[in-house]
Amino acid sequence: MRCEVVAVGTELLLGQIVDTNSSWIGEQLALAGIDSHFQTKVGDNADRMEFCIRQALERSDAVICCGGLGPTQDDITRDVIAKIMGVEMVRDDKIAAHIRDIFEGRGRVMPENNLRQADVPAGASTIAQMPGTAPGLVCPIGDKVIYAVPGVPHEMREMMHGTVLDDLRRRGGDASVIRSRVLRTWGYGESAIAETLAERVDALDESGHATIAFQASGIEGIKVRITTKAADDAAAEAIIAAEEALIRELLGDYIFGIDDESMETVVLAMLRERGLSFAAAENLTGGILSSRMTALDPNLEVFRGATIAPHGTNQNAKAMSGEDRAVSAATNARDMIGTDIGIAALAPLEGEEHPPGTVFVAVSLPDRAEARTVALPGVLSRMRSYAVITALDLLRKRLSEDG
Amino acid sequence: MRCEVVAVGTELLLGQIVDTNSSWIGEQLALAGIDSHFQTKVGDNADRMEFCIRQALERSDAVICCGGLGPTQDDITRDVIAKIMGVEMVRDDKIAAHIRDIFEGRGRVMPENNLRQADVPAGASTIAQMPGTAPGLVCPIGDKVIYAVPGVPHEMREMMHGTVLDDLRRRGGDASVIRSRVLRTWGYGESAIAETLAERVDALDESGHATIAFQASGIEGIKVRITTKAADDAAAEAIIAAEEALIRELLGDYIFGIDDESMETVVLAMLRERGLSFAAAENLTGGILSSRMTALDPNLEVFRGATIAPHGTNQNAKAMSGEDRAVSAATNARDMIGTDIGIAALAPLEGEEHPPGTVFVAVSLPDRAEARTVALPGVLSRMRSYAVITALDLLRKRLSEDG
């Protein structure tokens, strides 16, 4: 099964928008075991679009056209596909009514132009998922197919996951579904994870039930992806859940979340559930932690503030160990801002002998405090970002121990 | 003159890397007045690369191949181009020596593989700019041309600006150079700028000396781009300098910098020059300002810290106007952290009647304070980012008035 991507839009060629959609689609196709050998960007020009789509259809089994489904005169993907199919456009009354409803729901009058979005090439079907006003299309041509999805990333993604990927695999003669789950880990190296899971990976290789893959993703940690192919969603879910349980036994607390969860969302949810607030000493991290937390908690309900000040402002600092200084900074942030918990990340003082990338993180709880010395990347920008996640991770571990 | 872009690399198709190079090249081609109708991504596969490059060469006058110039067996762009040219590869001894020098300079032994990078299709010339170990190539084929540039963005950009764009225009029969300068503005709407500069734009339309274009760029402000075509660099520089002077007369203090300067770098440089330090009250901006400033000033030499705390922690707040509260917060940050200057950005208190997006910014100097009420985008994430720049801009204006 081969599938190409044709991204449509003059703004893509002019560099006004970076084409992240094709990259994302390419990744999803690879995960679904579908080959994609060419990806093309073309402007809003009927002849050139037709040329690209026809060529892609000749050398592959399927084409995903991304973009050009909007309501304006520039948006001609529908028309070009109809021409390639050799059919007329038919107005889909259900879609038309749905688009009207969307506008009314927003208290706005629908410009008549928008009804163009309800025009569908005869013989094409619309994709059930429709988060915006642009319906996606499945357009069969002989034993091949053109999919049309909007250029708005979240709309495109919903349609890809809800319809296109499974449809592609069915057409490839595979009625099964492919599902995956990402277990997010922090604080354990990629090779250490690979070693810990080696037996499990081998066992799966033999059984063929599922696969496990690792992906180092910078400050997003190392992702462990479980992928399985099964008859339907329920069967896939059962296999993934069983595999997840086995991996959790092996990796334990290194796993901080799944799929789209981040360290920030996980820590925030834990604190919210427990009714606890926290503050941070951002001497090293210079506001990065605050900007991330306040984006998720803009009213500072859980994350209540930070202190950002130069190193060594504590006059007794030189007599203290790095970890003690971190505890002192965390406690100070907690007391100054008046929260239940304080966290801190500090670099060594000037003149102290530590390997580059050494960072001290600490958590100060009402009844106790704890610090760790960690080795992070030596480049400042990466060290700072890693220190944010490492400090939050220490807090997460203490919270999860306390239940 | 038409030029296509072929981006090479299986990792691009798999979505492991987003192809930002093609977008950037597309933008540069547009600025140079060169049409680009198709951009293609293809994997590290000789046959498919050959197909894409040949097709691009058929329908356009020039092709820029980006990527596949590294030292490994995967890197086959050179070989594919030699095949299309119908020539052998020739080792370029100067390039070989240069690559050896680079490795020796880094105290490393050069793997023999790396000499593959010194192999050049016969008849091709190497691009003078060579910031890495991969030489760029200019490969004439009849009256058309293939350029090969590395996939490493900064290497590619240096070669594009140093050689490819001018060469393309010369081949298009235009021996002149195109140069541009961006004047960065903040605080003045796009239509207001367009109106203010309307006469100047008209005058340029008549004289044909240069063009002025506007680009709204979110928190980067509105960019005013002066572009000119001239016989050489010196002539272009003279025209741009004269035009810049005229625009500065019209836009005055709305211009905060040029080209790659940002509000942060400009403010930091002004404070450094004057030996002044500053702190911020990040009640609304939640650490965004700090993370930006500390990235540029990691030792907190000029930006010395911030306070981040929930709104309304000041018990007298309700009796004060928004601007007075902003001044009070800025002064408080200055006094608490012990700096020369404090700045602040605050949102209205709950229950106060202001249009969505209303923000109060203030600067507190040793001898006086000043506040402004501004209307920013109502969505919180954008409001916060805009508030950071607006507060810094108020500081910039006060500093530049004081000389």
C-alpha cells in the first residue's frame, strides 16, 4: 500500500506557513505501515493541482490532499478532484444544514459562499468527523482513492485518526486496526530503558502481538510506544492495556504519563486533586517553569508564583552544599509566596568543581525536604529546560509516594 | 524565471524532521521575484530522487536540491546529479584539504568516508560559502541549472544568500542584486503604518528605486521591508539607507530595530550601555518575560529578576486605577529585587469593566514612573505575549528619550 501527500496552498510555497501537516501525516502513515515515497506542495492553481494529484495517483494507491477545502474562491480542491473523477459536483444537503447550524450556534449569519463547502464530487462520501465547516472527502477512483482533508491541523488530525488511516488499511486488504499508546518516561536513559525492556521486546517479537519502540524526545522525555494490530478497537485496547501493565511493572515510577500528557499537566492534576499549591525558585530556570505553569494555570490557583534572582544572593551559600542550597531556595520560595510546597533548581556556584550540566533540584514539603544532584546537558538553554522537568518530576514522585 | 525545490531525506517523509528549509527557500525566491510552483519531498532513494529532479528540471529553469550532501552512504544527492548531468565524479582536492583541515582544527581524525563530500560532478562548481563540511554545488545542465545545498539550515541559508539567489537572478538575465532591510515596528497598526507611508510608497512606485512592503508578524510586530534592485551591494546599500532615513522620519519611535533585532535584544543593549538593571512584575505575563530575558542574559546582569504572584495580592488594589496598580507593581518589583528600573504588566481586576484585552503596563524609574492602558488581543496566550513586548517597548521609549 502506497500513499502520497499533496499539500495545497500558495502560502505554503511562499513560506508564509510551514507545511507541518505533511510531516505529521507522513509519521502516521509510517506508524500504520503504509509507504509514502513522495510529498508535494502545490499552489492554489487548478492545472498544477490536477497535475500533482494525477501523478500521485498514478504511482501510488492513494493520495491525501491537504488544504483548499475552505469557502473562498481560492479553495478549489473539491473542483479539481471532481474533474479528475470525471464527475459533477452535488450539493450535500445534510452538510449544508450542518454548516448553517454551526454559524447559527456562533450567533453569526452564514455568508452564502460557505455553502460551497457542502458541494461534493458525485460518488465521493464525506468523512464523519467534521470539527470545522469543511467536510473531508473520500473519493474513490477505480480501485484507488483520493482523500481530501482540511489544512487546519486539528481538523485534519481528527479526520486522519477517525477515518483515513483505517480506510487506507482496509483498502490495503487489511481489515484490522492499528492502535498505539505512548508511555511517557523521565529520568531513565534510552539504552537503560531498552535494556530493561529487552526481554519483553523479544517476547513480543516472537508472539507478534504488539511492538514496542523507543523515541528520545528531548524535554518530552523518552517515549515508549506500544503498537498493536487487532481485529477491532476493543481487541486492540485489551492487548495494549495488558502490555502497558507489564511495562509499568518494569519501569515503575519512571513513567509519568501517557500519550499527550506532559509533566506539567500531570503535576498540576496531582496537586489540584490533593488541594495543594506550590511555588518555585527559578534561579537557574529563569522563568521557563513559570511561563509553562501559568499557561496551564493562568489564575495561579495551584502554581502560585516564583522567585527569579541571580545566583549566590544567599550570603551563607558558599558554606552550603549544592543540595542544601537547593532545599533552602525551595523552602524560601514556599515561605515567601505562602504555598504548601516549594521546588527549586540551582546550578553550582562559580568556582565550585562540578562536571558541566550538574544541577541541584529540591522539593520542600511542609514536613520534609529532599534534594537530588542530576547530570543534565551542558548547553545552558537545554540545561534550563531539562532542569524544569527534572524539578517537577521530583515533586511528582514525592506526591505519588504520599498517595 | 522558475525554480523548484526538491527536499531530500527519508526522515522528512517519515515526519521525524519538519521540512522548514523548503518554506524558507520559497520565501527567499518570492522576495527575489522568482516563481516557485512546486516543492517536492523525496526519500534517500536514487531512482525516486532522479525522477523528481528530472521532472523539476523539465518544467522549470532551475532546481534547488536541499539535503543528502553528508558523508554517509545514504547521502547520494551528488551521485544522482552526476547521473542526470551524464558525467563522472571528480575529487576536488581543495575541498578535500579543507575538510581535513576542519577535522584537524577540531582535534579529530577524519573518517575516510568524509572525503566523499569532496567528490563533485564534472562540470559542476562548488559554492564559495562552506560553513560545514558539505560543499554546495552549482551544476549547469544546458541552459538550466541544479543547485545542491546541505540540509543543515544555517549552512543552506548562508549558501542561498551568498551565491544561489544572485546566481539565479543572473541566469534570469538580471545582473543586478536584490537586497532588503526590515524595519521592526511596535505599537502602530498595519493600516496606520500603510497610511503614514502611503505617499512614500507611491513615490517609490513611480521612481522604481525600491519597494516597501508591510508584514504583520504577531509578537514580532509589524515589519516594514525595504527592497531594492541595484547594480551591486554598494549601490543597493545607498538606496536602502536613504529610504530607511525617510521612513524613520515618518515612523519615528515606532521603529525599535532592524532585521534580526528583537525587542528583547534592543532593550538589553540599551540598558547594558547605560549600566542600568531592571526587574519585572509578571503578574499577568507569568514568567514569559523572564524566560525570554534570562535566555539572553543568563547571569542576570541586566535583567535581575521578577515577581510572579496572583492578581489582587495588594490589599489596596481595589481602590486604585489599573495604571496606578501597574506603577505600584513595577515599583514594588524594582524595590524588592533592588534594581534601577521596574516594569509591570497587569490585567484588570475581576469585576472591573474593561474591554477584553485591556492591559496596564508601567515603567518605574528612580525619579519617575509612567503607565499606559493598551488594548491587546483578548485570548490569554496572545495577550500575555503581547503584554511582554508592550511593557518592554514602554521601557525602550523612556530610555531613548533620556538619551
